[in-house]
Amino acid sequence: MDRGFAPAKINLALHVTGRRADGYHDLDSLVVFAGAGDQLTVLPATTLSLSVTGPFAEGVPAGEDNLVLRAARALARARQVEKGATIRLAKMLPHAAGIGSASADAAAAIRLLASFWGVEPLAPDDPEVLALGSDVPACLMAPRPLRMRGRGEAIEPLPPLPACGLVLVNPGVPVPTAAVFAALGPAAGDPLPPLPEAPDAEGLAAWIGQTRNDLQPPAETLAPPVTEALALLRRQPGVLAATMSGSGGTCVGITRDIGTARRAARALQIARQGWWVAPAPLLAA
């Protein structure tokens, strides 16, 4: 049995810089990965199959529509693999939550199965990878921090970021990505400001304060609990900055270290017992 980890993908900033002729939006985003995620295991088999368990398994398809199976079949097709595998996915992350859990699962499946089958994984710029979704190329490069532009195909690896803590908060309201982009309307904003060289946690938080997530206003309109989650995060001692990740509704607080993140998460877990709250380290490299 081989095991893999699919870390949550976090957008610490997300500027929408325009709309493309193909209907997609051009983005400019700082992407990092958290030490919280889904778990995958694979076992030998003659055919490909998938089972889904875990606290967020409900509503996740286990058939051919699942990105894990689609990624597995894309890898097998590209590398002419005739073997199968039994894939078990433990969903520890909420879905429709702006943290790329399905894309992270697909990327983890590609890495895990490539090792399991003894073949080269698909590259982030492989057309088969982008066909799986705009976030999958970035997730294939986890856990390195990235600047992601275009619709996700233009990826620039960044130097390591400080080993700070993260507090992930999801109020339990699904925020479909398509609905958020539909509510966004025309958008042509400025790109991200330059990232400071070798920032500490405070410097990273200050930089986040100069940026925005252009998907946050429509997400807050569609899911008002996102506004509440951000307000509660910002009131926690030790939270240096807070923002919404991706298209929402997971919000992220930045802390100096994982100990501070755990204390803030515990306070939020007590205050909002129906919410998903998870402390995690930022995976710096």
C-alpha cells in the first residue's frame, strides 16, 4: 500500500486582471500550501477504482466524474500503463471551499500513481493536466509557494516563505466557483505588487494587507457567513492578517507560528462549533 498527501491550496492574494477570449478570467495569485489535506492510498488491482471516505465524503462522486479517476486515467493513457489500482481517498477537507481540494487530490493521485506504476508523472504544463482544471498544474508543484497567472497555466516557483501558522476557517456554506465568477462581472485590475525579499511572518502579513482577493466581494454576497468568518479571524490574538482563499468560502488567518494558530483555532472552534476550523503550518518549501 502506497500513501499520498493532498495539501490544501491557499490563495493568499488573488487579483483578477482581465477576461480572456475563451471566457476564462486572467488571474494573478500568490499560492501556498497548508499542512492540512486529504489522504490517498493505492493498492494493486487489475482495474482502476475509487472509494471515498472521511468526514467530507458526502457529495463527492466516486465514479468517472471524480477528478482523481480522471487524473489516473490521463496518466495511464499518457504513459501507456495497462495496470490498475484501487484508490482510496479520505476527504478531510471541505469541498466547494476555495482551497482546491479536488485539484489537490488529482495532483496527488498523479504523483502517487506515477511512483506506484514506475512511470514519469505528468508535467504541470502538460495539456492533459490543464484539461483537469485550472488549479491542477499548481497543485502538482506542491508544497512550493507559487505565483500563478493566466487561468492557472503560467506558474512561477517562488523562494521559501516564512514557516508561519495558518488558521483555516470554513463556515459550512458551499460557494460554487462558477457562481462567484458569474457574479464578478467585467474585471480588469492591476497585478500583484512585488513580494518582499525573504519576508518574515509580519512582512508577509503586511504584504497581504496591500493586496486583495477580487472574488471575495461576490463570495460574501452569495455567502454572508464569509464576512463573519473574516471578522472573527481578525479579532483573534496573534492573527496578523486574514483573507479569503480562492473563490471561498474558506478564510485564512496568518500567525507567527503554529502554536499561535492552534490557540486561535481553538477559540474559534468553541465560538462556532458547527464550522470547520483547522490550524496548520504553512508549507514553506
